[in-house]
Amino acid sequence: MNEDFRNAPLELINTKRSQMLGPGKALVEPKVVALVGVSDNPKKLSARPFQFCQQHGFSGKIYIVNPRRKTVIGEPAYPTVMAIPDKVDHAYILLGNSMVEAALDDCILAGVKVVTILADGFAEAGKLGFEKQKRLVKKANKAGIMMIGPNSMGVVNTRKSFVCTTNAAFKTQNLIKGRFAVLSHSGSLIGTLVSRGEVRNIGFSKLVSLGNEAQSCIGTVGLSLIDDTEIDGFILFLETLRNPKRFSKFASEANKRNKPVVAYMLGKSEEGQELSVSHTGALTGDSRAVKAYLKQNYVDEVMSLDALFEAPQLLLQRERMKGRPKHVIVVTTTGGGGAMLVDQLSVRGVLIGELNKSVREYFQKKEIPCGTGKLVDVTLAGAQYHIMKEVISKLMNEPSTGALAIVIGSSAQFNPDLAVKPIIDAVKENVGGAPLIAFPLPSAPKSIAMLKSAGVPVFGGLESCAESIALFLSSSGSCDKISANDDLCVGAVEDAIKNWDLSTRGEVLDEVSSTKIFETLGLRCPKQIFIPDFDEGNVLGLEEIIATAQLSYPLVVKVVSTALPHKSDFGGVVLDVKNFSEFKIAVSRLYSSICKAVPKKRIEGILIQEMQFGLGEAIVGIRLDNLVGPVVAVGAGGLLAEIYKDVSIRPAPVSTDIARNMIAEVRGFEIFRGYRGRPAGDLNALAELISKISKLSRVSGIAEAEVNPVMVKSDGVVLLDGLIRINSGKSLLNKPR
Amino acid sequence: MNEDFRNAPLELINTKRSQMLGPGKALVEPKVVALVGVSDNPKKLSARPFQFCQQHGFSGKIYIVNPRRKTVIGEPAYPTVMAIPDKVDHAYILLGNSMVEAALDDCILAGVKVVTILADGFAEAGKLGFEKQKRLVKKANKAGIMMIGPNSMGVVNTRKSFVCTTNAAFKTQNLIKGRFAVLSHSGSLIGTLVSRGEVRNIGFSKLVSLGNEAQSCIGTVGLSLIDDTEIDGFILFLETLRNPKRFSKFASEANKRNKPVVAYMLGKSEEGQELSVSHTGALTGDSRAVKAYLKQNYVDEVMSLDALFEAPQLLLQRERMKGRPKHVIVVTTTGGGGAMLVDQLSVRGVLIGELNKSVREYFQKKEIPCGTGKLVDVTLAGAQYHIMKEVISKLMNEPSTGALAIVIGSSAQFNPDLAVKPIIDAVKENVGGAPLIAFPLPSAPKSIAMLKSAGVPVFGGLESCAESIALFLSSSGSCDKISANDDLCVGAVEDAIKNWDLSTRGEVLDEVSSTKIFETLGLRCPKQIFIPDFDEGNVLGLEEIIATAQLSYPLVVKVVSTALPHKSDFGGVVLDVKNFSEFKIAVSRLYSSICKAVPKKRIEGILIQEMQFGLGEAIVGIRLDNLVGPVVAVGAGGLLAEIYKDVSIRPAPVSTDIARNMIAEVRGFEIFRGYRGRPAGDLNALAELISKISKLSRVSGIAEAEVNPVMVKSDGVVLLDGLIRINSGKSLLNKPR
């Protein structure tokens, strides 16, 4: 055996699953388990997996390994895994950091298929730990076994009562068997989810604590469980993204099977990002890039913890929205509570549906109150079985209804038959109707249980309910397809880069060379001439050169120097030069400012461009994000992108369709959309430019590129300035991670 | 008796409270209660107040009024309140809309002190209902009684078991006696709070459902309870603000007594605002104005429902932050969970405290792990009584500690003694130390109960915990003091307005008249001349006029017409006129554009100004908000205020100090703060201008004013254009509501 599950193709993992106890099966459905390093003290952490498996009734065989004793907590102990008289599927190493490697060797010798490791002190603890971790991975890969952790609190399969975890929350007497799998970097979170889920009558199918995911990452483990018929979808708690390609593959396979993937990701703030680094030795990325990456990979990212376990039930019903308007009609018996949900939905940009005329008339004829505006308030008078059932049935059967949310008042708590039964009956009798969401205002565990058993998505938290509905109504992402042999002249660009002498000229291409590359992509640049090694004393000769080049005034004069990529900040650009006498003044002003900032010999010449006039400016760039790889960003021009963080980001490259979506997200681009009677900007041309620039991420050698500004006109866009940073032969996409 | 409690002075209400059964006492501690209109059917809504009072053991006397029966649900019934052989303190009218007025008459005749009304169909139901409601108020005022509702689900005093409500949630067997009073526009919400609070072991002292607050508003009821020793603070659920002056008075009196006021306000979205209108016939205002109003009145506004009942316990400890840095140190045994809280705090702008060198060394010496960055992660190894107690005690006693948040892992659920005891003991032993907040990751009702009994603020919701800490660390507002006889020449401004002929010239002052008023305030305007009744054929004569007025080129030429307040949109302004020949072209261009938009006779003349150059522009305006009254707004100039909604709002008038805070909130003003090496703008001068403009809200006759743009220079600000809208003698402040 010599396979690396981290990078194993999906086919392999699936084949293995179909065999008895391939890695997916051995991970969550082992027949024989070894617990390595269980203490004889039943209060110690290491005793928990055994105790929990016993408590919940695991039917497989468990062997305890402890070389120091004959028996441990009343069970026979074996000195090594090798000594176990049985073929072990899954071993959980509960030993301290220093003993892990030897235990792994033992497992490998014994032919164990999956090894999970509890100890910390590896990659997250600095260089030494990182080296230790690398050795573990190497050994696991060589042996072709699946390794979970280190820093893993274990693996749980509620349906097989395999509760192989050190997390104290699994002491619960009521381990609910749900249909979603939890994959979490954090071990404590699997307990948090089980405990908080229980209160809302929500359980899980499998739970895996991945810790440092040194070898098997979220993507790999997800793929190994992708066809599990006991799993309807995945719940992820992410501290980082260690293997985005594998993750993308997993997410896309889940999407193909209509299995929603819902994620809560740490690092919503910069401080949170710093923490992921110190906590599990992970890298951090730009949270906006990660957000865009997740969305593009069909992952529903949630912002609130409750939504992580409450949203999945609703997202399973996404198909029922097909052909329906993307809005939600809110029905309630209690105005204040209903208004609260409408408010929280609207804050999240959800469209609230209103009753159409015929429905309103129907209710009026039946003397059912239904409010006047955006809230269908049947009032306390309408809190009766037949009225609620009538209203819900009618609305479920209207094709003009998007989704339907019912806010249940105080009776949800003590009169579930009254408040909940009409909902359940209406849903039962109107299969194929509009999807329905229930939200009881009070804490109402009985009602929640009744609704859940009837398959009605029900929420305990107001914000979680609003957030889940917002996700439900938003499209579930779309993986952007860019053909590999697109219209981009990769070869020509690569040639241009090869000619750049990195050693003497640094890694930032000057404007002239950058412009050439942008022109190779078919982008429009202003008519311009470059005067290399220009002697400022010899300005007069330029009059003829400008005339010969047929440049029309007004002109822009710029200094060219790789030492000054941000030349505007140093007075290196003079705009609106109206004639040759202004030109002379401009040149002398340029040199006097610039020579304060940079030695004259570093000035490579001056660039003379025709001045461009348009409707406004944009910025477009590509760069490498630590987590998700190459990304493309577009922002409003001037100071807006920076001051207002008015930027849209996507994993690069992007199609022009995705580029159009990006443009729609930039608020500053309002001025190009006919704002206050202004002429409209050519945003199609801008989308094409974004797509083309984004494809530079595929060119070997380009590390970063920025076009700033792009002038947006009513017919087309013109690139006014741009820079490309190259590195030694590594493209953005090929950067090792 | 002839008093109106809606506007009664505080002294009166307090005097009455000190008498036995003044309105505050009769409201929440009546000795004798009448329930008017109880049905004999025990399942009907109207039977609930009686049932709840019995269930919870109300010791006062309850009389039931029902003219149709001798007995009702087994109790003797009286035909009228008048017929009751006892002095009734508080009557709850449970009858339908059409019978309410007669019942109120009955109560008044019987000398009842407080009348609460359940029925809906009043102001929220249109004109007829509004008229009905007005009659009730008139009668209640004339009789000098306190009226709650209509549309009120009643009044509850948990400590006296006075559970006089129709809300089903009060059927609970476990009505917790808390120390905060709930005042809610929505009746269903008092049940929601009781029910959701119960799960977190949080109870309330008094709960009042105010409904339409036709007579007694939140402010009045709050004032009547302000000195109640069983009330530590107030929890408000607001759908609108009906009487801001009264509300301000209440909030400021609560603040004086260190009683926090926490509010959840509907209308966080425009849709939510529309709903408050349809739901209780309320007005809506600009949500940003309301937010600023609440903050300025010491009210802590929360965005999440959980925080509404979880934040108060923490806010009570605000005094303990005195002299401490405004940060929170997060301590945890579980990295993932701790990081989640840090992340949610940082998203809300909370500063995370780090260990200082000496503390870090102290822990290292004791071999206690404490992480490296922003999270004090003692790891699972540190999850022991003596370690946790040591860490908490040490940090509580450091003067460099701000607040301290402890994230408790899974052991909170099944081992509260282990996880919770060290916290409780450390808090007990270190009185006067840094305030401490506990957050158990799992659902852990036992731990929550233990911590709460020990007086430790503890949170069940992650987001609610983060939001509450953010509120706790923010300053609690500051009522702006503007002296009445400030430097503003109110008289001069009023005179200027009086000269404006409303009937012929409309309510918008032209630029020339507006400018004069702004100059009266001492604001700087460009040097300018106005040419009235200007004949475009007679341009030549102007050359001399411009010279005589000593205006220097470049100039700005503007058309003056009250018919065109937004003249720029119609080509009514020409900038950068460099000499007289350009001037002639400008004037002809002006007239040709303008004459398309407005008849020539409506053009009052042209205004010629010296062109101003500066660092950027701002917009300042005052207007009347429906809810909070006059407000002043400042925004970034150009399109920024509109596109990015980059505007700061406060109730007007404001001092220059508050104006400076407003300026700090406008992101676009970055460019005046030395952005990228630019010269700094004179933001002190801008603050003075904002304060002066804001004082126009006190001038009788001014309905609205806007200065757009203000040019910000490095020395001073110049007002380039401005408009004032007047109305018939009513100032912003005097507008009736």
C-alpha cells in the first residue's frame, strides 16, 4: 500500500468505501477499535471514549492498549496494537505528544486503516512540533492509512453508537441521531453542537473533530463520506482552509448529490484570523476572499452559531423553491413578533412577499384579518385551528407564494395542539406547496419537537431563523467555468515576462512593460510614447516627437521608474497638459519632485499619454490569497475602494458573467448606472477587462497585477496605469501550499 | 381631579407613588382589581388574567364584572365596576372594541386609579378607531386616571404574583422574580421574554404591555416606576417613540439612579418601519436618527433579541469599569470556542486585551499555558479547579485588566463543579476586581443557574454575549447640553425669515436670502454679488460691476430661482469661469439650459461668486424626524453621502463636542485626516459650522435647512451653497406631535 488519502482521487475513496471497511467505513463504522493510552483513572480524559461507547451501546469490539497494566478501568489491556488478537479498523491514540509517533508505528505495523490522534503540541506549537507532525504524515502516507488529527477530539457515529471522543458533552443521555455530518477543526465545537442542538431537538449523523488535519483534511474526510446514505448534508466548523482544491472537490460532489454544505468560519474579523493561526498553526486569508470562495463552491456560510445547526434542515428544501418568486410571506397571530421577523429578514436583504389582490379578497370574504402591509397578521382573533389552517393552505397553494414563514405566538409554549397542529396538518395535506418555515416566539421545545417530526423546518432563534431564510432564498453559489484554452495569449505574456531581468530590475515591471502585457490581452490603453533615458535638459526635441507620434493634447506626463510603483504619491504624474509650453513646465516640475524621492539614475524615462476623459474610475487587481489561492478584486476608483472597502473579490480566474456579478456588488459603481441622470458607463467592457486580468493568474511567473485606474467611458474602458509583479517562475496557481 | 399623567411632572408622579396606591403603585401593586368582561368559558382569552392571578397566588382582591351572569367561571360576577362594594385600584377592561368606552365611563365613575384596555381596533385601525381612541384619552385625562393601552395584554408584577395578563406564556409554573422591569409596546413580547428568559434562569420584576400607549406612554410608566426598589433597570421593546420628551426625561432619571435602560427597537429596516405603522398606528422615523436619539439618552440599544434580556445583568456592573482599560481579556480552556468569542467581539469593534509581560511571566513560572496571542488559552490541560482559579484571580486583580470573559468548554454541561466553581470562588474572593463575564459553550442550564446565583453575568447566546460586552465597554451615551441663550442670533434670523413672502415666493428661500441667514450665524461664504432681474442681453455692463465688487477670477456663476432648488441638476451652475470672455459664454449657456426647465419669469437673477478651492466637500443639514424631532446630519460631499449612506445624525441642536463626534463617524472625512500625506482639513471649523446650523432648529419658522456643499480647507470652511425651507410660523422644535 502506498497511497496518500489527502490527495487520493475521489474514485479511489469511493471504491474503498464500497469494499468492507475502506477508510470512510473504518472512520465512522469500525467493527474493531483500539483505544491507545487509556488511563486506569476513570476520571481522566483518556477514559472517556471507552466510557461513552459503553454508555451509548457501541456494538463493535473495543480493545484497550496500555503497556503498564494488565487491566484498565476493569478491562483487559494490551501492551501494543500489534498484540491485539484481531484486525483493528480504527485506532484512537490518546497518549501525550512524545509518545504519539511510536504508537503510530505500532498501528501501521498492525495494519490499522484509520488512526485518530488526540495530542496537541504539533504544528500549532512552533517549528519543532511542525517537524514532528510532518514525520507523522509521511509515515501515514507511506502506509496508506487515513490519519485524523493530531489535536482531534475524536470521531462519533450516533447511528452506530460509536462515540469515540474525549468531548465531555457526549455524556448526554439523549444523543439524537440526525442526518447531517459535522466536520470541525475544533474539537470543543462538536460537543457544543450536540449540546445546543439537543435543546432544539436537532441531532447529527456523524461528527469528526479534524484538529490540525495534518493529513486528512475536511475535503478528504467529506469525500469519504459523500455517498453515505445516512448523511443528507454537511455542517462545517472551519478555523482555516488547508487544501482548497480538495475542499472544492468535496463541495462540488456534495452539491451534485443535493447535499447542502453549511459552514461557520472563524476569522470574520482580523483578530479572529490571527487566532486561527496561533490556535492550530493555520494560515489566514482575506475574510472577503474566503467568503467569496465558499459561496462560489456552493457552501452556505452562516454568521451566527445557531444558524449552523438550524439552517441545514431548511436548505434541504431548496428544490421546492424552483419556479417560485424569491420572497417570503410572513404570517402571524402576534403583530409585534411577526414584525420582528420581517425586520430581521429585511435587514438581511430578504424580499418580503405581500398578498396579491385575489388572496386578499378571498380572506376578506371569509372575514379573516390579514393586515394591510408586509405582514399577514391574522391577529389574536385568528389564532384558531381552522383559520390558521385555511390561511396556510391557501398560501401554500398559490404559485405566487415564494416561501412561507409562520411566527407562532405564546400559545406555542402551552397549547401546541392549538398553535402547531394547523401548521402540521396544512403541510401534510399540501405536499408540493410552497416551502414553510415555523418560528415560535417563546421557548417551546414541545412545539419544536412536533414540527420537526412532521418535517417542518422550525427555528428556536430569531436571528438564526432570519439568516437561514436569507440563505435559503439566495442562490447556492455557482462554480465558475473558465475553459483552459480561453482567448488569453498565455504564451505571449510569458515571453514578455521572460525578457524582464529580475536580478537588475526587481520584481515589479515598469509601467511601459506592464502596459505591453495588458495590450497583449487585448485591453485598450491610451495612445502613448515612452522616452527612455530622457534628458530633462533636452525637452525641446520632444515637440517634434509628440507631433510625429500624432498625440493630441491634453496630455499626461509620467515618470517611469521601477523604484516608484506609487508614483502619484510622489508627484510623478502631471495631468491635463494643454500645450507644449505647459509640457515644458510639467517636465521640470516632475523632475524636481521625483528627484527628491529617488536617485536620478533609477529614472528610466518619461511616458507621454493622451489624456482620457470618462465617467469615472475603477481599480482591478489579482493577487494570491493565503487560503484560497489567486483572487481577483474590483473596486471603485480613487479613494473609495480604500476608504469604504468598496471592493468585490472572487477566486480567479472569472468569466465575464461572474465579473458582472462582481461589478454589481461595488456600490461606488452606482455612478455608472445612470445615477441622477448621468450617462451610463460601459460596464460590459469593464466585465471583460476584469475577466481578462483575472486570467493572468494562470500565467506562469505573475505574482500580482493591478490596473489602477481604469477609466470607464460610455463606450468602453481604458486602462490608464497598471503594474505587474513577477516572481521566479511560479505562477499564482502553481504556488505550493 | 384633573391631571394628565401623560404630561404630569415627575414630582407629581413621585408624590403620588409615595401615597398608598398612587398610579405607580395602583399599576403594579393594586390591592383591589376589577376584571371587566371575563367570559364564563375558561378557555377564552378573557379568563386568563383571573386564572393566572389565582395560579401564581395573587393575594389582592379580584372582582369580576359581567352584567350577563351572576357567576363567571365559578366566581360571583358584578354588573358594573360601580356595583363592586370596594374601592378598585386597577381595572383591566377585557371587552371588545365597541364596549370599551362605556366600561371606561363605569371605571371613572367608580374612581378606579388605573385602567388597562385589551381591545384593538383603535388608532391602528384607521380614522374611526383614532377618533374613538381620542375620546378615551380625553375622558381618562379629565378624570385624572392612568390609562394603559388600548391593545394592551396587561400588567404583571412577579413579586406580588399580580399576573394580570392575557398572554399565554404566563401559564408557566416557574415565573422567575427578576429585578428588571419590562415595558413593551408589543403584548406578545412580554410572554416571549418571560419564556426565553426562563431557559436562561432570567426573570423580571414588572412587565407592562403598553399597546397603543394612547395616554400613558413608555416614559410616563417608566417614570412612575423609577424609584421602585424592586427595579434595578428597564428593558424596553419599542415599536415606535410616541413622546420623545417624556421618554428622554424617563431615560435621564433612570440614568441618574444608575438604572440601565436596554431597548430592542423595531424598524431596523425600512420594511420594519412600515410595519410599526400598520401594526399600532405609530409614526416611523429615520432608524439612524432613532439610534442616535436612544444613545444620546443613555439607552443601550441591542440588535439581537437574546441580548435584550441577557445584557442588563452585565450593564449593572458598568461602574466597575471605572479606571480600567476599555478592553476584554478572553480566557478559555477550549481554543475553538474562545476564538469564536474573540471573533464575534472583534467584529463588533471590541478591543481584545492581551496579557502584559509580568502576567505572562507569572503564568509561565507556574507552568500554566496561556496561549500566545489575543486568546488566553489555558488548554484542556488547564481545565482544573486550581489552575482556573489562579488564572482568574490573578487577572481580576491586575489594574491593567479591563473586563474578563471566561469561555467554558463542554464540562460546563456535566461537571459544573469543575468548570464553574473556580469562577464563582474567584469572583467571591476578589470583590472589587475586574468585572467578569461567563460564557458556557454548550447548553448548560445548571452552570448558568449557579453562576447567576453567585451574581456572575452569564450568557447563553454567543452573539448576545459579544453584543452585551460591546455595549458594556462602550460609553453609555451623553445628553448634549446646549445653553438656551447660546451665541446664535435667533432674533436676527427670525427677522430675515419674516420678510420672506411665503404666499408669492413659496417656502424655499432662494440662495441669496439663505446665504444672508447663514452669514448672520457667522458662517463664511464666498465673496459674491447678486444681480437681480438680470437681462441676459445686457451682459457687458457686468464687467464693471464685477470689477467694482472686487471679485477675482475664477468665478462661479449660478442662476437664482426658488423654482429650482437643485439647480446643478439642470445646468444652473457654471464653475471655473476664468475671465470675462468665458463669463459671457457661461451666462448664455446658463440661460439656454435653465430656460428649458423653468419659465424665464421665475428666474430671479444670477449670483456671481469667487470660486473656492479646498481639500474636499461636506454636506450639513437639519430636518424634522417624525419620531425624535429635529435632527442634524453631516455627510461626506459629492455622491458619497448618498451612495455610501455616509452620514452621521444626532438630535439637534448639538454642541461642537458632539459635532466632532459626528465628524469622526463619517468615513469619507478620512481625506481630511491626513490621508496618504494630504494636508489636514480644518475639522474644528466644520464642527463649529455643524453646531451653528443645528441651532437653526430653534428658530421659529425654519422647517429645514441644508448647506451643500461646504468646502473644507486647511484653514476654515466655506459655505458654497445652501437652502432654507420655512413654514408658517412653526419652528422644528415647536412642531406638535
